[in-house]
Amino acid sequence: MSGLLFRDAEIGGRVRAHVRVAGGRITEVGPDLAPARADEVVECRGGALLPGLWDHHVHLHALWARGRSVLCGPSQVEGRDALAAALRAAPPDENGWVRGVGYAESVAGDLDAARLDALRADVPVRIQHRSGALWMLNSAAVREAGLASGRHPGIERGAGGVPTGRLWRADDWLRTRVPAGPPADLGAVGAELARYGITGVTDATPDLAAGAIAAFERGALPQRVHLLGVPLDAPSPRRPGVTTGPYKIVLADSGLPSLDDLSGRIAGAHARGRAVAVHCVTREALLLLLAALGGTGVRDGDRVEHAALVPDETVGELARLGLRVVTQPGFIADRGDDYLRDVPAGEHGDLYRHRRLTDAGVPVALSSDAPYGPLDPWAVVRAAVHRRTRSGAVVAGGEAVPARAALRSYLTPPGDPGGRVRGVRPGAAADLVLLRVPLAEALRAPDAAAVRSTVIAGRLVAGPPPGAS
């Protein structure tokens, strides 16, 4: 059986050693390992060899779809004229539609069917808000999707019940009303992830349909996948490397459930042996969740997704309940100026907390929420360290953490985000990332350019071939 021998790698930021990989596992770590007959040798030259990075909250199918969409966000287009030019230049897809993503009101204000018609009206156009919660359709798309006769509660209506073209939290419903596109190419998504050193992901898409789960089971994605969206009554995935995680519950800021309804959903998941992963963006959502868990009790593995606003007085309760937080400081770098403008000044210190939580004993894991947030984990680490917006302003600087602590959360396993760090040791899975430089040097200025090679289950999936410099 062929294997890999990493020669002269830095392990744990301190020791330089050789590491042998065979059969998808690390088999030996030591200073004097000679190549076996079947080994391919990777000369590390003191570069750090780390456990592969794990993104603890990402949306894989949406990440693939982003590559087929017009980018409509403030970092790609600025102003109404630029948005119109981008939409008019976009060729319709195989079904004659134009799909946009990443929109924010700072580009051209609130969009509805009439305003979108002024930008492009000759083909159906739909644009997703960067929050992922809202779709905006032009008049042609409204007609094609049949919004006038639709019964989904997220269809926004104006005078006389006429749809405005705005559709809230209705992805599954809209998917049944627009022409189906090609199946997602998860292999291409996996290649992009591997270039960043990511060997595993937690897909946070809620309420996955059977077809979406089957797409993960087909194995085009090389990364290991932990699924939050497996329905409570669905069987566990059958492919090795695809696992079922906590049950995803979305607390939509556009309409929170009652305390009894939320408590019932949590209790139902716990009764089936599943922890819960609860989407909380607003302080009201977080307070509702804490009240519900105070009644249902907490199951090991229960987690708060995003925790965009964490009032100081709730930190102790998060710690007391034993919850963990999966958050995204990358949003500060990407949208921080909007937060400083739109969030009340008295709540700026509550935004995407990190240090205060860890100091209180709350495990914190970082993630991307891609495609809604920046995918690059090294950019997320920088954001956790500097907490700077695009304009250079600092958001809640007291919540900054050292780069080593930020990267550490990417090295924790899917079942224990923010907990124990996976190691480069015999018996561990051979999911590894090799850096071009020692760890301390990489942490001084975190950058994806430091990634040299990525190995998943003992197989090189990104980077130079064995023996290359």
C-alpha cells in the first residue's frame, strides 16, 4: 500500500519530525523515519504540518450556486448604475433566468419588482440578499414563479394583495417554482475548500431534502461533511465521512416562534438523540433560546449559530448552560461598517463576541457561513485578531483574540467545535494541511498563501505533488 512520508515537518509549532501516512491514517511520527518502498516523500523543510482545517458552518450547495450568479454586493458593485450594468451584462442561464447574490441595501436601496424592472426587465431576474433570508424578483420572475397565486407566508404583498417581488425565507418553496438547474458540482467546491487547507466542513443548511443528502453521499466532495440539516425522521447518511450533526433550527428575525413552539422543537430533537444548532442573529432570538433551554434542559452538543449580538448579561447564562457558540468574525471585515451605522451604538460591543465568551468558559468555534460570509479561513482568523471593517474602523476591539487562538478553533472536531484540538499523532486520520512556513511565521500575518498542500484521508487533494518544493 502506497503512503506518504512528510520529512522535516514542524509539529505543534515546536518539534520538527517526520510523519508517515498510510491507509488514510497517520502511522508514525518520529525524528528518524526512513522512506518505505512504497512511500512518496514530501520535503517539508520546516513548514508546519497541522490537522486539516474544519469550517464549522458553511452552506455547500449555495457556495456552488454563487459561482453561477451575478455578484451584487457592495464589494463587487457600488451604486445603482453599476448594479444595472452587471445585471444587463449577465447572460441568462440554461433556463433563461439571471440569478444574483450578495445584495445589500447600500448598493441601490430596497429592491422590489418595480425597481428591478428598471435595472433589467427582459428576462426573469432574482437576487438574493446577502443575509440569505430574502429573494427579490423582477416582474418577469414574479410571473414565472407564480407568486400571485402562491400561498407561502413569506410572499410580501402590497395593495390589493399584489406581490411586491420580495420573498422572505422561502428557499424551498421558490425552488419548486423556478426551473431546475444542473446538479451542484461539489467536486469544484471541494477543490476551492482544499486550496485553503480545509479538510472538513459542517454544512448548516436546514431541512435538507433527500436529494441534497444524496449529493453528499455520492462522494464528489473530498472533504468530510457533518450535516446539521438532516431531518429528525431521516436515516443517517450511509457514506463514510458524511455524518449527522445537531439538528438545525432557524430563529428568523422576521418572525420569532413562541416560547412553547421553540421548546417543543428542541425537546423533540433531544428525544431523538440529537443536539440542536440554533440560528440566533438578534438579541431577541438569543434571549428566546436561553429561555427555552432553561425549560427543556441542554443536551451535550447544543450550540448557538452566529450569536451576532450577545448582550453582556447573557454570557454567564451561556456558560452555565454549557452551550457552545459557532460564530463568524469575518462578517466584521465584510460588513462591519454597516453594523456601525445600523446597530445602536450601545450594542456595538455585543457584536460577534469572542474573548468575553472564552474567558467565561464558553467554547467558541469560528466558521465562514459561506457564501454569505468570506470563505477564506485565514481571512476569518485575521478578522478575529484585528476586528477591522473595510474602512479601517474597529468593532468591539476588546473581543479580539490572538491568531493562535483563532486558528485553534478551526482545528477542533465537528462534534466538539471550540473544544479539544485534533493532533498530528499516530492513529489520527490523515487529514492534514502543510504550510510553507513554520506556524509562528504563518500566524504573524495569516494568509491562505501559506498553504502548500492539503491531504484528506491520506490522499493529496491540493498543492504540489510529493517531492516538489
